[in-house]
Amino acid sequence: MTQIDMLVLQISRISPHGVDPQMALPIEEFKPHFPPRITPQEIYSEILFNNNNYNRRTTKLPTAFDAYKLCYRREFALQNYNASEEMITSLAINSWGREPANVKEEYKRLLNEAKDLQQ
């Protein structure tokens, strides 16, 4: 187990009574639900459409990781955790690196279906 895997991230968790004291979230235990709870239509509207229409300076094409990060961010919110976008991106990168090939292939498939919606 690497040093990053052993880290415990302190983040705030939002409850009905406000923000709880800092709660520990083991990094290696947090990842998006699989199979992904996202449709190609959602990927299209949140990643592809936004890249094409709102950020024309960006020439980076979306990747399977972008779809994964979208799911990671959503799952983070569903669990009522709150962290900066920068922190979520960093965590998602580490989580993506630990995912097996079949998970990465599923996100690639969803992204390709979303790209087909553009045409």
C-alpha cells in the first residue's frame, strides 16, 4: 500500500443540522458506484456540451476520466461530503489509477455513446 493509500483525508460532512465536525474519510474506500449512475445524455450535457459552448478556449477533448470524475463528484455530493474541486480532482485521479480495466472500459464506452449524441 502506497503512502497516498494510507492517507486519511479530513473533510467536512454536511448533515441536516449543519456541518459536522471534521470526519475522516479513508481515500482508498471512496469511489463512484459501479456500474456508473450516469447516462450518455448526462455526459453529453455536462461535459461535451459545456466544453463546446462555454469554454471555447479549451481544446482538450474529454476522456473517460472526465466522465469518471463527474461520477466521483456526484457520489461525493450524494454522501454529503464537501470538498474543493481541486481536492475532488486529486482524489478522483488517485481513485481512477486503482480502478480495474473493466471499470475504465465502461466509462470509455459511455463517453463514446455521449460523443455519438453530438452528431
